[in-house]
Amino acid sequence: LDVFYSIRSMFHGIPMRNGLRMARYKGMRMIFPSREDPFFDDVWLREVYYPYLPGREDVVFDVGAHMGFVTLKVAKQVKEVIAFEPDPQNFKFLLTNIKYNDLSNVNAFNYALGDRDCDVFLKRGFGYGRTRITESNTECKVRMQTLDTLVKGLGVTPNVIKMDVEGYAMKVLDGAKSTLTRFKPKLIIAAYHYPTEWEDIVKYLSELEFRCFIYQVPLVLQKSKETYVYAVRRTRDY
């Protein structure tokens, strides 16, 4: 896989110092560690979030923004993006990529989202994109807030929420119940972090009168697939 991504990356990126890469694609510039090529590949080349088509009046909440791959992909096509990324290292790359592309309609926050307002600890996995909230006391402590709290404080209402939070989606949804019930935003959620994650998400959102669609994206050079949930407001007839 490393060889595959190294070869494929030659067509969209150039090596930089300290193991970094500058990728140029569809008018955007992105800086990220070379080992994060799979995330760039997922979002920009394989388009794993393809069911969502950006609209000019959309206000997108990018929950688990990582280094900004989704944020950058949609920013120039929507009204506003609010990006949330708890990992301080990822957040620095996110801010850099926002600045390099002169995106005045993007605001980024170094927060974790969950089911309560408190401080939490983060545990990093392999690479930069697999940071998880942990009960253990680590050196990395960040602020966690509910989406309901943030919507009230920011005075901004999302009509689209993208979410990839390493298995924490149910906690985020619990903390967003008021927003989901009142505003019924579209949701597109990475739901493959544990076996029943997509089922848990569908059950929860269905009870809030969302219509859920499940789709799977094959992993590169592997037989397994990753599952995503795309949810839209249920109407009387649909």
C-alpha cells in the first residue's frame, strides 16, 4: 500500500523537507505529511463522500476535519465551513492549509465534539488521522463541547454535517440532538470504526425522522470495504 500511494502521489504532489508533501489539485494547495497520502486519496481522488453535492448556500460543519481535506474540497463551493479538529498537530496543518488557500469563509476550532462540555484527553494511533478520545490521562488535553453548545455559541446553523470521529459518532450525535431535531441538516458520516457503528447511527437518526442511505467504498488493493451513512430530512412522502 505504501508503494501504491507513493507512486500515485507523484501525479498530484511534490516532496518537501521533513517528510512533507505539497499537493496541488483542482486549484487547491495542501500541505501534509507524506504518510497521510491515503487521506488525500480518499477525499480528493476516490471521493468517498460523493453523495454530498455542495451548494452555494450550504453551511458545512466538518467534524473531525483532520488536516482539512474535506474542508478544502468544498470551501469554494459553499457559503461557509466550520471545521473542528481536536488533535493539535492536525489542527496546525488545517490552519496552514486554510491560510495557503486564502479561504475567508472557513473558521476552524481546536475542539473535540461529544456528548458533554468538558476537558478530555486524546490518544494518537498510527499516523495523524486516528486520534481518539481516551479515559487515560495523556499529555494531550483538549476541550470537548457538544454541537448544540457550539451552535448556540457561534450563532451559526449547519445544514450539512460531515463526520469522521474514529468511532465517537454516537457521542457526537447525542450532543447534537437539539440541532438535529430543530434544523434537520444533511449528514454524511464515516461509520466503519466498529462492526455495528453504521447500525447504531441509522437507528438513532431514524428515530429523529431522518432517512438514511448506506453505501460502501472498497479499500485500495483490499477486499474489505468501508461503510458510510448519508442521512437527509424525512418528508411526509419520502
